[in-house]
Amino acid sequence: MLACALQGTHSRILTIYFFPFYPMIVQSHVKETLSKMGLRCGGDFCDALAKSCEDIVKKAAWRCKENKRQTVYGCDC
């Protein structure tokens, strides 16, 4: 497991665990969606998209923890 530490607003450290082998996105679905729009997928696009998704998940998890909840909701994004 890869541990990512996020600094909370109250000077405490929140630790969120991610599995580096678990894909955040499905590349074939991304490429298929772009293909239907008449576009092609660059080599680095899926990696950048996965990084953006990971950042959104980290932010939502941080907000959930700050609100003393264990369930992440859409409003946390």
C-alpha cells in the first residue's frame, strides 16, 4: 500500500491509503468515448486523467474526515 499524507486545516495529519495497482480509470472506456466524438487519445492523456481522478478522491476523503464522517458524498468533491 502507498500512504499519502494530507495536512488538515487544524494542523493534524490525515493518512489515506491507495492501492497503486488499482486503476482509477478504464483506458479502453476513455478511448472509446473519445473515438465516438471523432477524437484520438494521446499517450499521456489517460495518465493525466487518472492523476486528476486520484486528486479528486484525495480531496473528497480529506473533506469527509474533516467533517468527522466515514462516508464520502458527492458534495465532498
